[in-house]
Amino acid sequence: MRATTVVAALALTSALLVACTPAPGPQGGTPAPTPTPEAVHSPAVRLPGEPVTVLDSTDAATRAAGTSAAFFAEAAVAVVVPAGDVAGQLEASAAAVSLGVPLLLTDGSTVPDATAAELERLGVEAVLIAGGLGRDDVRDGGLDVPVIVEAATDPARADDVLRVPALPVPAPAPGGEVAAVAALDPASVATQAPTDEDTDGGTDEGTEDERTDEQDDQAASGPSSATSSAGGGEAASEEVVQRLPLTERADAPPGGLLLTTGDAGDLAAVATARAAGVPVVVVPGGDPRATSAAVQGVAAAQPTSTVALGAAFGTAPDLGWRVATAATGVELPGGGQVLFPGRRLVAMYGTPHFAALGILGEQDVPASIARAQGLAASYQPLTADVVVPAFEIIVTVASAGAGPDGNYSNELPVESFVPWVEAARDAGVYVVIDLQPGRTDFLTQAQQYEPLLRYPNVGLALDPEWRLAPDQVHLRQIGSVHADEVNATGAWLAELTRTHALPQKLFVLHQFSHRMIQARETVATSYPELSVMIHVDGQGSQPAKAGTWGSLQQGAPAGLTWGWKNFIDEDVPMLAPDQTYAVQPVPELVTYQ
């Protein structure tokens, strides 16, 4: 055997024989050799060069290899386990995180191309195999590394095999495996320094030049027993300890993040990220804005480089702005950054400037907040969703006169609504600002109120009843709007939301007759930054309101949410909360006027 090969084998051998070397006698004799300290292998951890990487392969082994490639520049040691063995992967995950090395997958004993290529790229020289894999099987299956060590079957011996203190194997409830591995804490693993026994010297396996390939293979095949000569020719039997080379975890650079939907096929990838010291956030459904837990997990990580597992996360650019939004940590009233499902709104309608336009103008800010909270509380026992109090504030009011600008709309001062918006924000109240534009267009007026729309708790409502043609006046004709104008306004609002990393905004279209929104079937509802709603705001008898409700749902574009208005004085009779939630589909927004 060449000397360089022998040195590598001695440094990485998985079976170190504890041998007795005769001490020099009183007359002299051969001095004991000085032990050579064993090399300690530390993987090189890194972050990907791209700010967002989506590993969308449907193959778990490929995702695991991709995660390893993302976070490890090199590693002399790795852990390998069968892809279909959840219990084995939990065991292997604890080992990989304890060691601070990648966890890769096999297809039974067969090594997939992605795994083999990643082992070669990493420069792996020693592998721990778990999940019942055997050395001969994986060698026959394509695992081509110098040293293969089998995981300890006795948990009490895990420390000896790994040569670092071993984390306990997670024992989660079914379905909680990924979250359990994501919670493994590599910082809790102490580094174990080499001892006198962890050296290459003092064995009876021969000198470096004399050691043979057969002896290397026997050393890696333990546990077994061997006999060595001690003084006086007495034979002593000593066990061969099957162990990995010494490893020392690397420090992870800050800014890394791994996202997973919680799919059990992500276990190895999640373990690899945790082994690299990278935080993991479980994101059911693939949108990191969707839940409070996901938002706060991303915000805590403040990622500069994010890796996501699975096609549910979409494209890298789409995920990029969602991650940037979640990283703000700013949530909607009721939690998370996506409005529906899981949340319903109950709102007071009107404007602080004119009490006659609705109940919102009948009291001051604190009293309005308390009243809105009381209305929402009356609905909470009726649903498992979070019921959030809300204001719908008219900020541009339809006018009987043309006014100085000739648009038959009274644009109220932006600054007059700031105290309402900020008090609502602080009290957990959502706000929708409502436009009655007269002869101008919705986009022009929406842009005037951009300062309010930059608040995270503020959405936008368009009221086509008050959108006039050039020859129309209010109360003589009922206004209308074409879908093109709606879509232009929605596109602007979506861009504003994305640019300023704001939570999803409610985009409300008021309607009580089909002709109020022309070409309604072409209204765009696919903006991920917005939740587009048809708010059915007709008044009168309940049979008439029910007829309008059902009629407007016919031919509506897919992806809408729905709102219902209760008129306190005009409805005959006004529905009680339980009757309102008996409406089907159950409205996401109920407004009181």
C-alpha cells in the first residue's frame, strides 16, 4: 500500500484497536512509540450564492443532496439512511446533527446518482450508515467510500460510535417528524476533544508501510475481537471499537434559512440544514406569510439566503418577495399575513366626517373601537375562525355638486384618517378605505390615499355605485365600472403591497346588480398580494337580499371571497349574527351600516 493511502486509512479508520505495548524494562528495551494525535475533521459550511433557491424535485434523495450542496462546501464524514425508513431517518437525523454533517438518502441499499455525486463533491471519506443498512450491501449498491461505519444498535453506545455526545433520537407523534427534526439543537452538542486512545500510534496493526488493504477492511468491519501479546507471552482479548473519525462542527454563517412544507420526504434535508446550523421553518402550503408561526420564524432568521423544499413554494422570484414580507414580522390583526382562510371580519361602515353615512361616524375613535370589538365578539362563538373587528371608512364621498375639480366627489384629507388607522392598528382592528370617485377613476383616487394604504392593516374598497360616466350625476343614475379599471387599480395595489413588503390586502368590490361591474368575469383575482372580494351591499327584505346574493354568485370569477352588509334601519328585518352566518357561503366580511 502506498504511504499516502496508508496515512489516510489510519486517520479515518473506523475500528481503532486499543493495544498494549510493552513498556521498557529496567534494563532498557524498546521505548513505547509516541502517540500521534488523530486529525479532527471539520466540514466547511456555507450559504448559497443566490438569495432564494427552490429545490422542487419530487425525489427526496435529490432534495437531500441539493440541500447538502447548498449548505456544505465539503465534509469528510456523512450519514446515509434509506429514504423510505422514517424511524431510521429520525435516528440518522440525530446522528447527523450531533456530528454537524450532511444526511443523504439511499434507495434501500442502492445509492442513487444524486447521493453518489454529492458524496464525491463533498470529498466524503467516512460514512455512518443507519436504518438497518449493512456495509456489504451498500458497497454492492454503489457506496464507494474508504470507511463505512454502522450505527450503534444500542443507544448507549452512540457516543462511542459518533465520538461526540449524541443527541437523543426524536420520538414525535405521527405527522410531527419534520417539526421534531427541525427542532434539533446543534448548539447543545459539546465538542469532544481527542483522548490518548484516539490516536494512530500504539496499535499492533503494523507500521504504515506494513499495513495492508485487507487489514484496513477488517478494521472497518467490526465490532469484533482481536488478540495482542503483552509481556510474558500472555494473551489478552480486546474488542475492536467501530467508530467514526473525530469530527468538529463548523460555525454556520448567519442569514441562512430552510423552508419545508412538513413533507416527511424532507427529513434528511431538514437534518442537513440543522447540522449546518441553519434554522428551519415549517410552512404548510408553501407561503411563509400564511401563519403567525411561519412569519415569526422567518423574521427571527432574517434570511439573506433561503432554500425551500418542494414545488409548493413556487418560483424563486415569487418566494423571494414572500420571504421579504414575512421577514418584517408585521402581522395582520388575528395573526399571519394572509387574510383568508382562518379569519373573518366584522366591520362598522361610515366616515368620521359625516354621522349620517353610517354607524362609524356616530362616536369617537375609542368608542368606535370598542363598538367594533363588541360586534366581532358576537360572532366569535359561531365559528372556529378568528373574528377580527374592522372599520370600513369612506374617504372620498359622493357629492351632489360637481365641486371645484368637477368630479362630483369630495376627497377628504388623508391626515384626518391617520389617527383612526393608527388607533385601529394598535387595537387589532382591520381598516378598509372606501372610494366613491364620481366622475374621476378609481386608480387616480386610490393613488391619492397611498399614505394610508402603506399601513399594514389597511385595505381598499371600490364602490361602483358612485363611479359616474361623464354625463351622469349621483342619485339620478347608478354608476358602474369596467373590469379594466378594476384590474388597473388592483395591479397598482398589488405592486404597492409587494414593493413595501406589506401583509396581504383586502380588495373589495361593492356590488348589488350585475351591471355595476362590466365584464366582471375578467376581473383578475390571482394577485397573491390581494384577497379580492365581492361585497353584496343591497338593502331591503331578506328574500330580496338572498336573491341578490345568489344571483351575484352566478358567473363570478374563481378565487373571490364574499362580503355581506347588514343595514340596521333599512333591512326588513336585519339578520342576527347566527342568521348572518347561516348565509351560504358564509361571508368572510360582514359590514354594518
